[in-house]
Amino acid sequence: MRAVFLSFLLCLCSAVSAFPSDKELAAQPRWRALLHINPGATLRDRHRSYVDDEQFFLSESGKDDLLAELIASRVALTPAGGEARCRFPARYRFLAEQLGWQEASPFAHCDEYQEWRQAVTAKRAVLVFPAAYLNSPSSMFGHTLLRLDQGEDSAVWLSWAVNFGAVAMADDNSFFYIYRGLAGGYPGRFALVPYVQKIQEYSHMENRDMWEYTLDLDQQEMDWLIDHLWELKDINFDYYFFDENCSFRLLELMEVARPGSHLLDELRFAEVPVNTVRALDEGGFISERHYRPSKAVELDNLRHQLSDRQQALARRLADDPALLDSEAFLASSEQEQALMVTVAYRFLRLKYRKENRTDKVASDSFALLSAMNRLPAVEVPESRNAQPPEGGHGTQMLAVSGGQREANQDFGELSYRLTYHDLLDNPYGFLRGAQIEGIDMTLRSTESGDPRLEELGVVSIRSMAPRNRFIKPLSWYVEGGLERAWAERRRLVRYVQGGAGASWHWGNWQPYVLSSVRLENNSAFDDLMTPGAGLDAGMLYRRGRWQWQLGSVGHYFTNDVYRHTSTFAVQWAVTRQHGLRASLEREGWRGDGDNEFRLQWRWYYD
């Protein structure tokens, strides 16, 4: 009898010791991922939860104490029929697997969760990257979201979109949005919406190309991700424009699906969407890529099949479908007619995509559509050489340069740019004609003096979208910071500058002309802020690895000061992450000026 009792006690102790302790459970990567613990990816909230919502925690100290939250979760999730199971299905699944809980229907009492889970079924996850959209502060670097597909062959119109974004006020303007986004003034939340809403918003409404990346997640990993999304419903995080943003949060979801992926092990000082794509690609998550051009790109691909005369006729057809009976139209072949009508119809749809269609627009669209149905079908040609954004250069930049200024003054420089891309950087993978720079600093040292600040660009955004017969976007720019400028001598001035105009595309050439206004704080001027106005004009040239720019910008100030800067610069993309840039600059003012030559080596990294 004694031997039987000892054997029973030994088996009991073995069974108990077979399960990990609370401390061991709290240290597991999946538990840390479920609580969104910062492993050191950002400087804020290190080793604490990113979640900023009391409803997410079952322990009062759960945000800071992994073990306390695990113990509170185990206590709350153990009873069958407990309400906590309906709120935290992924946490229950984690504990059940680790502690050997075996129940046939642990969520049978959770009607709302069961209904939601039946609606959100998915067998595949796709990372969607809508390209940069400079006219929206929240999307100027692009965006990332997840698409959950019901199956590999299912229509994407039936899919769900997982999006993380700032909960902004409806009346916040762009500048206020940027300020609050930088300062963490908005809460951020995950949202699950029908994917059709997002594809209409990005590809149709905003004319944005989209890249879709199929993720190599198995069904178990998919289930972890979906169950955790239920736990994040209406839960607030902090939202920061530069790091804790839409892209960063998706990496956290991937850690829930596949713990130990080490996606957040390194400090991510500035998390732009393309860095998230690169991280997932390098981590082995991406199995396929698919490019979805915007409606504007499709229209451009179609119009390039027409001659100049045919393009002009197609443009007139959009305004007056009665030209379908004109001699010029009927003289063309049926295939050419079909192409012109298709271009006219697509242009009309694109032009009025954001407006209520008038009776005339509806009548013209119907007339063109009827003609399309009578003529041979036209296929939209595929975009050739589409460039995936993750193939572009790194988003941070470090540079060393040397040069000479007037009067044989030699100098050396060290430059750093936090983000992201300028007009002469290697354009592969980036939006053509777009420049976004943030925190661009240059220190200069000369033989006659100590190193000093030469320039500190806080922000510089340029949108040089070219115009054509059909699409006539506004080119514009805005920039501000500190720079050296002439006023009795070269001194550091503070400025804000911007303007608008037009740009065109002729083969490899892209000329531009913009009006320009400048507001300057200069210690040599009497007024605190002195305004000036002028022109910013030039030419861009791109061929292979070479990028060229010839430009000049000048301002006449209200205090009768005139200043202009003319620049000729060329960059050779040595490799994806390295570039060699040479520039010759003439800085002129009334009656005099200085010349400067610079040779710069640029290293790009993430």
C-alpha cells in the first residue's frame, strides 16, 4: 500500500513539473508578443507594453509587469464560462497549450466572438503597400496594411483589411495633423474593414500604385493573428508619425503570429513603411509579389499607344462624344478607334472620381461606354519594369564631402539625413519626381576655423508630378530650417520657403517652373521676419544610373535685398546603397557672388 501511494505521489509530482511555471510562461516570446512588450525597438516604453489602454490589462500593473499580467490572466481564464475568455481568446489559447487545458468548446458561451470569428475567416495574409501620396501628410511615405483572404483563389473584394492608424479629429488641418502626429498627440487603433473600401481609397480615389506581398503564414499562424485582432478591438496605442505608426504595429502582429522572428530586436528610430516591407522580406515572410497600378498609370499606359494626333482627338472625345461621328475619328482603324474611346472614357471616369457626376458627364460616359461595346475590346498593357519599393536605397543617409569655395577656401563636410529621398538619389523603387527629406544636417570644417553648422533642413518636400494632355497635377514644394546665406557676410539664417507651378516630361528630360516665396529670419535684417518672392526653375535629366539637375532659385525681398542660387549637380548611383555626387553652385547677390564646388560620397542605410 505504501509503495502504491509513493508511486501515485511520484506521478503527481512529475505531472506538475511537466508544465512551465508562471515565471517561465511570462518570459516566452509569444506572451511578450501578446502584450506588445517593447524589446528595445523604440526609446519610449522600453520593456513595457506599447498598449495605452487599461481595458487591455487584467492586472493593475500589467503594463509594466509581465508576470503579474500572466497570473491575473491565468486566474481569469481558468473557469469554464468565464467572461475573460470571450475577451482574450488568444491568451486563453496560449495558456491552454502550455498548461494542458483540454476543453472541447471553451468559447461556447461567447456569442459575439463566435459570430465575429465566423465572419473573419482567412487562409492567407497579404501585406499591401500603397505607394507614396504627397498630398496627404499621413501617407507621404506610403502606407502598409494587411489583407486577409478567404482562400488563395478567392476574390479580393471579399477580403478584410487590417489597418492601424491615428484616431484624428475630422477638423484637423494638415499642419496640425503633422504636429500632433510627431508629438504623440493622437491615439492609434487597429481597424478591420472590408478590403474593397481600401482599394477604392488608395488605387482609385488617390491614384496610388499598390504593391501586394503574400506572406508565408500557415493556418495556425493565421489563427493566432486573427484571434489577437479580436483582443485589440477598440484598444488604444500611442501613435507617433516617425516610429510607432501603421508599419511598426504590423511588425508586432507578425511577432504574435510567429514568435521569435526578431523583427523588433533592433532600434527602429524612424519606421517608414518601406522598412517594414524590407524587414518582412529579410525575415522570410514574403513568398510572392504583385503590382497593382493606379487608374492614372493605367490611363498613361493606354495613351502611350496613341500618336500625338490621336491623343488630342481622344481628349476632345471626352469633352464631346459627338466627335465619334467625325471624319477624323472614322478615318482611323477599328482598333485605333477602340483605343481612343477607351482612353476618353477612362479619363472621364478618373477626372470625376471625387465629384458628383452631372447629367452631362453621365450622358457623355454612357455614349463613350456604348461605343466601347461596339468596338473591339482593349486590354490595358502591363506596366513595364515596375520597381518594388523594397529594392530602393536605405531611408537614412550619411555623407562625407570635400570642396572649395571662392577665394581658395577648402572645406570638408559631414552630413546626415534621417529620411528619406531627394531628386538626385537613385530613383529605383521611389516615386518619380518626389522628394521628402526630414532632419538633413551638414557640418562644415575649413582650414581657418572649427567645424560649424552649415545647414539644418527640418523638412523639404517636393512634388514634381509631370503634366500631360489628360492629367495636369500641380507641382509644388515646401521646406524650412537653417542655412548659410549672404547678408553682408555668410551667416546662419532661419527660413520657410515654398511655391507652386508646373512640370513636364519629355523623354528623359523633366523641366519645371515654380513660383517661390520665402520668409526669412536674418540677424542682418531690421525686421524679425522678412518676406521675399521669386522663381524656382530648372531641368531634371535621368538616364540609367545617372541623375542630373540644372536649376536656379532667386528671391527679391521687401527690404530691397536680392539673392539667387544656381546649381548644376550630377549623381552616379555606384550601388544600391552608395552614390557619388558632384555639384557646382553659384550663390549671387546684388553686385557680387561666390562659386562653390563639392564632391560628395553618400551612403544609404536603414
